[in-house]
Amino acid sequence: MEAFQTKGHEIGRPTNRVEGELKVTGRAQYAAEYPAPDLLYGVIVSATVAAGRITNLEVAEASAVAGVVRIFTHENRGKAAWLDRKWRDEVAPPGHPFRPLHSDRILFDGQPIALVVADSFEAARDAASLVRAHYEIEPHCTELEARRSEAYDPPEKRSGIPPPPAPRGEAQRAFDDGPHRLSSEYRISAEHHNPMELFGTTCVFEGPGKLTIYEKTQGSQNSQGFVTSVFGLKSKNVRVINHYVGGAFGSGLRPQQQLFFAVMASLELKRSVRVTLTRSQMFYIGYRPDTYHAIALAADETGRLTSIMHDAVAATSHYEDYQEAVVNWSGMMYHCDNVKLSYNLVKLNTATPCDMRAPGAAVGVNALECAIDELSHQINVDPVEFRTVNFASMDENTGKMFTSKALLSCYREGAAAIGWGRRSATPRSRKDGHELIGLGMATGMWDAFLMKAAAQAKLTADGLLEVSTAASDIGTGTWTILAQIGADNLGLPLDSVTAKIGDSSLPTSPVEGGSWTAASNGSAVMAACEALKKTLFKHAKAMTNSPLAQAELSDAVFVDGRVALKDDLARSLSLKEVMQAAELSEIVEKGKAAPNLLQMRKYISYTHSAVFAEVRVDEDLGVVRIPKIVCAAAAGRIINPKTARSQILGGVVMGIGMALHEESMTDHRLGKIMNHSLAEYHVPVHADIADIKVIFVDETDEKVSPLGVKGLGEIGIVGTAAAVANAIFNATGRRVRDFPITLDKLIVEY
Ligand code: MOS
């Protein structure tokens, strides 16, 4: 059979995004772009003080604006649940969830205090500017440092976030006895997510209690659950759609203000309502909290770590105890017998922080990896050598084995790619014109989760496959990889396969977060396809004169749209023939993925990486340029090298932002974020980015997930800022421990 080629290997192929054309031609619709008949527009009015009470809200002038339909305030808000537990969502931290317009209380600057609804966006915005609020102002604090003495250990732990492990060994004594010691403090500024797409909801009123909600979210079912719980609606009457999501980085994990407002107004007015946040308002829906890290390390003469202590303090709001795994990494990244870690919170008059790309690790590992660099420099051991010597072959926090850890390959391949051999161990010893040149590196680590997820696979008589699950694609490539997985499993070309995601009515999925979607939803799709193959094979076997009559499923392969015998590919049937013979218009099967609890008693899974950076620092101006960054990641099986690489590129760019640019600046006297715009909140732009090389080292992991996939959404940011900071030290001899490393910190003598 000449034309019968064994291709169908979609997994591992660098494939363009299947939805790419829709996106670049503007046909992909985002939440605030869906039309609805008689649509109303809501604009949120934000508080301008950080603490206190609203004494009076003047709305007369605003109400008089032509086109205004209703102004909602705490005095006339629509019906909504009262109890905290009704406001919880899948990823909520412990505490009292924020309930917009619940009372006259102001908890943070920028808090929504009214919603103006009008028949045009312009009228709503105009009227919103005319709402006058009067406050009884109370003292506030937005400054983490000022409240550090009040830091507390959160009494209730956030589900899914492991608290710091119990101390092991005698860290303090080992530190005191250490021949080489380092004790440093690092500060990492608060950051805001700033995805391209503004948060928006188009709530289509389909009749009493029945809504179709186009929503910017990382979890359609999380938003659906929130809406039904807060407004007492039936699940079957609320459908949330998020086909395309213009980035989110964690800010779309929890249902945000616009969802509440659009739904509340829609139910009260019995009309369709759209609410979008402004760029400035997006600075009040959560952020990466600022953190302080006190790190103390000791090592012996050979560079072996004898003590690790890491105490972190992070910001949270007055109403929720937001938590991340910040310090845990310091207990597992390297082998060390004496470890003591702590993580405490400080309440500030801000919105509750929220997960931002590699929450916890991005800051905790950053601080640790700077400290490791400082210590290795002190002992005069090469930073790569130091890390290799201290390699941890198991997770010493839990005593579990890693399902895989090809970190040493990351060090090796990353070092080769950056040309680590060119590095001079002496800071400030390489110069080109008036630019100082340096090389630095760091280790990265992030969880490789497998979450519960479900999927459906449907094969139709025309030989087309549709795989579906309520996953979201926040730019990560989920649309594409799920289609690839389906195609690969049934041996179909990619253009015969469609993925369906971004809809709460599809099979159960967690939020798109934690880098778990490829592994979890991908494995569920694979399971659904396996079930489908089984059914299909049964029909193939049953056909009259079937060439597969004597065969078992395990003897068969699915390639090129056919099911064939492994040992004799000529004995085959096309999937279409089988469907026709069985007189089936379609076969529908379901599949599931879930963590293997038995295995989890012994094993734990992480993605590992090594980041290498080369910097050039202008000696006179302090301007830092990064001509090259290499990120070598060990992430198990790579489904789509193209979208996978894009994930690392994005993570590395955000790491550069953390290193050099990103910083949410608050005027603590006013308790106000001052740079709430893209003009003043700096994210790296093209001019800040040069060569980013992504390496996926070989790693086979049959335990981590049925697909062998680890996930890549977050690992790219972890360690990147430290690699840059360490390179800056190597270039300049200046150790900056306060992130971002803006040029003033490099030219001013402290
Ligand atoms: Mo991620 S911070 O779990 O979207």
C-alpha cells in the first residue's frame, strides 16, 4: 500500500496555533466584543481613598445624563448572597471574599463604589465621572515595610498551597558554625498582571434567571459556579463562554469585579449588560504582592550547603489571607540537612493579591538564587559548580522522590548555549567600550501538577474528530495541543480534528492555571480518545470479512485515518469505512484524568530549569541591556515545540520585567497606586528583548501524567530575574537586592 505512510505523529510537531488566523484577522471574539440586542453598558466608579466609609454618594447629576438607565450603589444594589461561603470560588484564599457594593466600607483605594448603567458606553462613562463620593477617611497603611513587625502566620491555610515545611536539623546552629556564611535581605516589588485584553463581561439576558455570559476568565466553570452561588441561579441556566482570552497570567483565575456587576445589573434590569474595566481599574483586582526575604546560608569549604534559612513576609489585604508557596522552594532546591523556613503575612489597605505567573516561586526562588550566587562568589566556587555540588536528588521537604529531574542536563546545555566558559569569575573585569559585560545564572523550579479533568471525543461518519473539555486557552496554546493530542491518538491529520474549549457546558475542567492544563486536560482528551478507539475497534472487528477480525486492540495502530494491524499495515480499514459499515453517524466517548494518589505517596513532580543571562551595563548611565538569555527547561514530553517555546519566551520576558522594569508604585501617604497605566507601569518592550534561546532538554517521565507532559506556562519566569541580577553583579560588582534593578540603583552610591 504505497500511499500508506506512517505519519500521524502530531505530538512533537511544531504546529502553528489552530486559532492563529482568527486572531490575526480579528475574527476571534473576546468577551467584550460579543453583540447582544439592546445591550446596556456599565461603567464602574472607583473609590479614591484607601480606608474609611462612604458618607454620601451624590448621583443626581450623573443620573441626569441622557441615556443613563440606573446607578447602582451600596444603597440600592441588586440581590446577592450574604454569606462569605457563597462568594468563594475555586481558587479563593481563606477570609471574607470581596463583595462589591456590600456596604459603605472602603477597604482599598480603587474599590468599586458604584456602577453606572447607560444605553451607550460613552453616556455611562460620562455619567460615572459625575458621581461624587464623600468619605469619612480612616487611617490606612499600604506599606509592607512599615508593618513588618505585625507579620502573622495565617491561621487558615489556602487550599492547594503547602505551608512551609517543619524545620529540619538545626539550621541556626549550623549557620553559626558555618565556615562560610551569607546573610542578606531581598525585596521584590509588587507587580500587576497587565494582560493585553481588558477585563470584560458581556452578560446576555436570555430570560428570567437565564444568562449567557461572555467572560474574560481563566475558568468558565469557576465563573459559572460563582455566578450561580452569588445570585442563586440554576447551573443549567447559566452558561459562561471564554473562547479566547487575551492573556491573564493569573489575574483571570478568580471571578473579577466586572462579572459581578454585569450579572447583577442584567438580573435587576432584565437586559443584557456589558461591563469592562479600564486599564487603570485593572490595578485594583489583585497583584503579585510585594515580598521581603531574609535569607541566611552557610556552606563548608567544598561549597556544600550546611544551613538554609529563608524568612519571607508578603502583603495581603484586610479581608483575605492570600497565600503562596514562597519559601518552600528553599527547602527542596538543594540538598541541605539544616533548614528553617517561615512565611508570614501583613495586612494592607489594598485589594487582595492574586496569583501571578509562578506565584510564590517567581519571588522566593528569585531571592534564594541571588543568595546562592552571593555565597558561591564568596567561596569562589563557580555558580554552576556550586549548584551541581548541592543537587537534591529528592524533595527533602517531603521525603518524596521526583518523578524525573533532568536539571543537570539543563545546567550543562544552558551553560554551553550561553558560552559560560567566557565568564570571568571576577566582577567588573569584562568591558566593551563603556559597557560592562557579565554572565549570571540561576535555577528554576515549578510544580508539574496533574489535576482532575474530563473530556469528550466525538468521531463523526465523515471521519472528523472533535475533542472537548471546559479548558481555557489564555494564549498558552491549549486549542492547538488538544487538537494535536486528538489527531495523534486517532491517527488523523490535524485538519480533521477540532478542539472545543472555553465553554462551561463542556466536560469538567479546573481553571487554566498552575501550568497544569496540558497535562490534565490533555490526558483527559487522550483518555477519551482511547475509549473512542476501543469502541471503533469493536465495530471494525465486527465488519463482514474484517481484516481485523482476529486481532485485539493492542495489535492495532491508528494512522492516516485508518486502523491497521501493527505487524501488517496493509490489513487496515479507514475510520470512515468502519463508521459506514456500522451505520453510525457518530461515536461519542468520555475520558478522565486524575492524580494518582497511591503514587503521590512516594513521588512528587516538578519542572526544572536553568536560566543563563548575559548583560551589558552602561558604566555611566546604569542602563542594562540583555543581549542573550538562555532558558533550558526539563519539562517532560513537549507536545508542540512551537507553542511550548512561546510559553518560555513569555515567561522569560516577564522575568526580565521583574528584574529590570516592573514595579507597582504606591504613594503610601495617599494609599494610591501611582503608575496605573501602561505608560508608567513598565513592561519589557521589543527594545528590551534581544536573543532568547529556549532549550528543552530530553526528559522522559512516565509517572508525571498519562501524557508524560509537565506544563510550561510558568517555569520560564522562575529564576530569570535572579539570573539577570547575578549577571549584573558579575558585570558591575554591584549587588542590588531590591527589585526591579532600575538604573538609579546602579549609578547611585548607597
Ligand atoms: Mo497561573 S498564576 O496559575 O494563571
